[in-house]
Amino acid sequence: MIGDYDEERDKFIVRKGGDFNFGPTGAGPGAVHAPSAYPDGKGGVVAIFNMNPAKPTKGWTQIMSLPRQLNLDEKGELVQKPYESLKTLRGEKETVGPMQLPANREMVLENIQGNAIEIVAEIDVDNTNMIEMKVLRSPDSEEYTRIAFYKSRGIWGSSIITLDNSHSSVLQDVTCRPPENAPVKVADGEPLKLRVFIDKSIVEVFVNDKQCVALRVYPGRSDSVGVSLQSKGKDAQLRSLVAYQMKNIYIDE
């Protein structure tokens, strides 16, 4: 909730609000849940979330999301981005682009693989109907987690970012969740900027430092580590893509 504190009445007056998960089943299986937050001392807030399981996990439940930096933009709208210190976890990197993404052709990025990686991509989206990225993809596409960006398809001209785990796992004890569909404002001429964090059973997608969607995923195949891109309807241009292997926070180097 965003609003103002009325000192005279000792009340918080809410002006607007929003969500951190966007599926029809609320906090349900595999979703963001129970945020904890603290002020950063610079006018913003740092938040970290529980992530509900979507697979039986005997002896424990839930794990934590990455920390997010929450702020208000110049229009008073809530924006969020990965906490800055996460860059210290970046390890070996691979790069792709610039390159054209031909319409309706899935482009498998052969040198980009991993299940504990950060992907930073910038794509021109003014002429395309939809951009799709598959992560944790098996070579035959039996398993994959789908990220899709729909330009100007939401209410009042906003765009939509989708995170879909319905094909993430072939395991019989995994419960998939209806896709997360979150609004995000991307202006005409503004490129799509994705930061995708993959950490074994979590995928978190940040869009233009404004919006985030996150889900639990449980690939059953050891080779489900691939990444692909596709532009629907018309060609698009990948300006750049960098993938960093994520370092283990429990190992001192």
C-alpha cells in the first residue's frame, strides 16, 4: 500500500495499492508469500519474501526469495529492482548479441546454460507482438519455464510480463501454478530490460527495474539448463544478453 501518514489523526491514509503475486490462487503453491521489509535509510525499502513449496519437502517448508529494493518513482508509483549487492555473486559470464530474433523462430542460445545463473537482457520491442524467453529448458523442450512479455496488452496501455511454470517439470509430485501475469509500464521507444535470476527451484524475473514476478520450479531432468529466445509475429532485435553463473554464498573464496 502507498499513501500518507496523517500525524494529527495518527492514521495511514492509503492512496493506492498493488500485489507481489499475480496468480488467481493467492499465495498458493510455488508463489511469493509473507514479505519482510525494512527501510534502507535512503527513502526506500528492502523486502524479502518466503516462497511457498510446490513439491513435498519432508522436514522443511519454504525458502527465501532474493532481496528487492522498493522505491517510488517520480510519479509516486512503486518500482522494484534486485538489491544492488547481488552483483557480488556474479561469476563466470557468457555474452550474446547484438543479433536479430527472426519472427516465430525459437533461437536456442547454445553457450548460455545453467540452473544457478543471472541473465541480463536488453531487447527492442517496439515492432514485436510478444517476446518469449525459455529458461531451464531441456534440449527437446520437454521441460522449460516460460517468460513472456506482451507490449501494450494491459489496462491503460501497460504491458504484461508472464511467468509460467506449467511445463517446468515432468515429476509427478510437483504442483504447477496458474501463470503469473503482472502489469508493467514500458514506454514507446523504451527497450525491454530483463534481469532473470535462476536458483535451482526459484525463478525471479525483474522487468525494467519496475516489476517482478517469481515462482518455484522443479525440473526433473538434469539437462534442463538451456535458454532460448523467440519473437512472435515480427522480427525483434536483441541488443545484448549477458549470463553470469551465480556464486555459492556459503563458500568463501
